[in-house]
Amino acid sequence: MERRFVLAFIAAGAVATSGRAQRSPQPDPATVAAVHRLLELTQAPQLAVHTMEAMLPAQRASNPRIPGQFWDAFLAHARRDVGLFADSLTAIYAAHFSKKEVDELIRFYETPTGRRLAGLQPQITQESMMMGQRWGAEIGRQVAESLSQAGVEFGEPR
């Protein structure tokens, strides 16, 4: 059942993504080149893979029926296909930023502060995720306690 859910989820995402990609106008080559440089400086594609790597243990724990080989293969594919992801990001950035704006972002990321931000982003993302998990757990505890005091019983999921 979970395998079918994962496959359906992936297929739905592929269908939705392919439909959007066909409708988007093609950005000019100068903007594409600038966005590629920006992604190189920000390491955004690699940050996405790093985030997946950080989230994988929680996904494994949340989905114990999905075999470990799935998660290992998933991560291997993500690492291998990071360039394809970067190409997809290029279209998104080009749709939201003008060439002039991308050039301004590049100038920032070429500064010492920009390079520092790009270098620290994986650590900041991981620390933010851990803090977010603690925050979410505390909210969950407070809500469960409040509902319990109101007489709501927590039993087995249906």
C-alpha cells in the first residue's frame, strides 16, 4: 500500500511538473547563463540534496514499511541527477527574476558576505530544521495536553 502511495505521489508530481514546463516561455540564453552562475554561487541544487540527506532519517523512521533500499536508491538518484534539478531551478529563477536582478544577486554572492552566506547555508538549514522539529514537537505537546484536558481521548489511528 505504501509503495503504491509513493509511486502515485511521484507520478503525480511528474505529471504536474511536465505540464507546467510545457507552458513556460523559454528564457533568453543570457538570463539562463546568469542563473546558472547564480546557482553555482549559491549552491542551491546541492543545498536541496543536503536537505534531503538531513530529512532522510526522519522519513525512514516515519515510513518503516518502506525498505531501506528505496531510501538509499532515492538519495543516490537525487545526488546523481542534481544537474537536472539545477536545470529546472533555472527556469523558475528566470521566470521570477530579470537578467538585471540576477546580475545583482550574482554581485552579492561574489562578495565575502555572499560567499559566507552560501557556505553557511547548509548548516543554517540543518539547524533550522532541527529547531523547527523541536518547535513542532512542543506545539504538538501543548495541543495534545489542551485537548486531553478538554476530554478528547487519543487512541489508535484509524
